[in-house]
Amino acid sequence: GWKFYDADDYHSPENKKKMSEGIPLNDEDRIPWLCTLHDILRREDSSKQDAVLACSALKKMYRRVLVSGASAIESNQPRPPGENAALKILFVHLDGPMEIIAGRLEKRRGHFMPPELLKSQFDTLEPPSAPETFITVSLEKSLPEIVLEIEHAIFQG
């Protein structure tokens, strides 16, 4: 019953063109996209709808924007409690060797991001750490095992 969003569906035409040409996105490219995603998550939260967002939130700052919106950029901190408080998000860091992910990307058809950009994503990656709310799940597990681990973290705390 949870809504599912693929963050790639919300990239601007300019971002998609850039990636399709093999050019990695920078912070300036990603921030408006992340703010749009935050707005989607805020809307779902306001209507008490649980949601899953598949997103390459590679940096801590990107995850702060997802949690707190544009104010996270200005203050470099999540919003204080109160009006427009930070969203409660569990980040799931799907972790695995570059070779496994590259193999999956090679099988993907019709996507604007070429597998050649994978290294730039690994170079940009800042894995989640405290005080972020996250779990790390190995991509080397089967899909059912991954889903069970995520469900356990959500429903069992």
C-alpha cells in the first residue's frame, strides 16, 4: 500500500541530456531535483501516505535536502522542530561492489544514464553515518532477502 517514486522520473530534461552525454551531474544540477523530491515526500507525509523513493542521494547534503528541503542548503542543518519540521526518513544504503552494480546497469535498457557514469557516482558517494537514520543492506543478497531486511528495519525499528 505504499506509494513508489523513482527519482529518475523527476530529473529535468537538461539533467537527462547531460547524463545521456556521459557528463556527471554536479550539486547545482541536483539541488532543484532534490527539492522537488522533498516536496513530493512532504506532500505524502502531510496526507499520511507512506512512500518509498528510489534515489541516488549520494551526499549527506543531498539527504539533508530530502529531509528538510531547501533550508538544509542554507543552514547546512536539518530544520528545527515546529512548522515544516524535518521529515522522518529511513535511508536504505544499498551497498555492493562496483562490479555487481555495473553488471546490473549493463542490462538496463532505455535509461538515460550510461554505465560509464557509475564510477563518478562511487567517487561522489558519502555513505550514510550517524546521526542520519539509515540501514545498510548488501546488494549481494537476494531480492527477497533485501526486501525482508528493509521491512524488518521499518516495522521492528
